[in-house]
Amino acid sequence: MYRLWISGWITGVPESRSFVILAALIGLGLGIAWELVEATFLNLERADTLLDLVMDTIGATAGGKFAGWVINQQGAMRAS
């Protein structure tokens, strides 16, 4: 998240709602991609997939909040 924010790929103020939501969407997108790979090669139940996606979303949201907090604590500035 830090590298994406510094490079300008992610807009918004760290720790803002939009920053955290975008982090959660990125994590959910990666989780969905992984679940598609698992569904292709493994025979898993829906409950496993749903639980994985819920946990991915919770983890990505917490990670986005933490990343925003760390960026603010470091006083990072974007390159102009």
C-alpha cells in the first residue's frame, strides 16, 4: 500500500475511509483470484471458499487501516 500510495496509484489521505476501502478491494480482488485458482485445481466446498473470502476482506481492511496509520506515523510525503 505504501508503494502504491507514494507512486500515486492510490489517491486519498492515508487512514481515510477511501484509502481503507481501496485496500480492502485490492485484497478482495487478490483473494478472488486465488479462490478461482483453487476452484480450478482443487475440489473444495463453498463454505471453505466463503470463509476464505470473508477472512481475506477482514485482513485486507485491517491491513489498509494499519498501512494508513504507518504512513501517517512515518510522515511520508509523495514525490512531486
